[in-house]
Amino acid sequence: QVQLVESGGGLVQAGGSLRLSCAASGRTFKNNAMGWFRQAPGKEREFVAAISWSGTRTNYADSVKGRFTISRDNAKSTVYLQMNSLNAEDTAVYYCNAVVHSTPLMDWGQGTQVTVSS
């Protein structure tokens, strides 16, 4: 009965920033690491970033390292993805999920669309 609700996407100019939010069920949030994934048109869904349940360890795809920052707020059962220096290659639908070793555990939600314009 876990529900993943992504928000915060939108249209942004190249070089700009967005912060995505993902609200997850309390059980899932408390017991698991969380991750962000994305899927661009015509491409497979790919791993973006993950954060441990304690928030002390993070992992990033090479393509976003140094530009994106993942964080979580236990009080709000929410995980965030701060995205800076966005470029056209970041255009995709972004999804969150509970993860183990960066592997998704739950069914996918609807995601949130990020479109970077030039």
C-alpha cells in the first residue's frame, strides 16, 4: 500500500535549478534507503541518486555528480533532489523509489516532468 508522490518538476532554462520532492509512506521511508531515477523520451529509466535511511551516505550517477544533491527529511517522510546547473540532457520524468543497493523495490509512481529549455 506504499504510495510514492513526486512533485516539483517544471520548465526551467538551461543553467537553472529545481528542487524535486518525493513523499513516501512512513514505513517505506523509515526502513529503506531512497533513490531518484529518471527516464528521458526513447531511453531506459536510469539511476540518478540515492540516500541511506540515516541520510549519512549518498550515491550519484556520474552524469549528475557535483550538480545534484539528494537529501531526506524524516519528520516529513520526504526525499529531495536539488538540481543545479541543469542542461537539456536532464530533461526527463523523474521518479523516486525505496532502494536497496540502488535497486528499486516498489512499483513506480507517475513521476514529475523536468524540462530544460535552451
